[in-house]
Amino acid sequence: MRKILFAAVALSLAGTGLAADAAALYQAKCVACHAKDGKGSAVGKKMGAPDLTTLKASEKEIANVVENGKGKMTAFKGKMSPDEIQAVSKYVKSGLK
Ligand code: HEC
């Protein structure tokens, strides 16, 4: 019983850690073009960045764009680990939360 409890606590801690990392990653790598609210900075809009909060793309498609870039968007392959790309894509897919 105690073991199960410990596992549950460890899991929930890991969960919050991931969310915090994803938010920090988004701040560091994406805000310049997509803005804090995901609707696009002035610079990003000029380049054609879409509103990330109304995106229909799946998490996998988002990860693919982050990894390989699209249009004027930078590719992050080699600049972010696969785990980081996964985390930030999940963050975008869940409405930047
Ligand atoms: C240099 C500016 C720039 C940065 C930095 C940037 N983006 Fe983008 N992003 C764009 C532009 C421009 C587009 C539109 C691309 C197109 O459709 O031509 C775009 C499109 C997207 C899309 C939509 C893809 C689709 O399916 O149409 C997603 C999702 C996205 N970006 C996520 C991110 C994430 C997450 C980050 C940070 C890891 C990021 N972007 C960093 C400029 C940027």
C-alpha cells in the first residue's frame, strides 16, 4: 500500500515537472513568433504564424512542424531533444496550459 502511494506521488510530481518544463520551453523558443497567448507576435504574424489556440492539428502534426519547421518557421531538430519537442507539442495541443 505504501509503495503504491509513493508511486502515485512520484508520478504526480513528474507530471507537474513536465508541464513546467513545457511552459518554460515555450517561453524560451516559441514566444518570439507565437506570443505568450499563442495568437502570434507582430513579427510572427508578418511571417504567417497561425493562432495556436485554434489549431486543428494533432499533437503528432505539431511535433512534426516543431521538429522540421514549416514555411518561415525554424526547425528545432537538434536544438531541442525529442522529449522537449514532445512536451512543448503537448502543451500547444492542450491550449498552452
Ligand atoms: C521564427 C518564428 C517562429 C518560431 C521561433 C516558432 N514558430 Fe511556429 N510558426 C511560425 C510560422 C511563420 C508558422 C506558419 C508556417 C506556415 O504555415 O507557413 C508557424 C506555425 C506553427 C504551427 C502550426 C503548424 C500547422 O500545422 O500549420 C505550430 C503548431 C507551431 N508553429 C508551433 C511552434 C512551437 C511549439 C514553437 C517553439 C518550439 C514555434 N512554433 C516557434 C513561426 C515561428
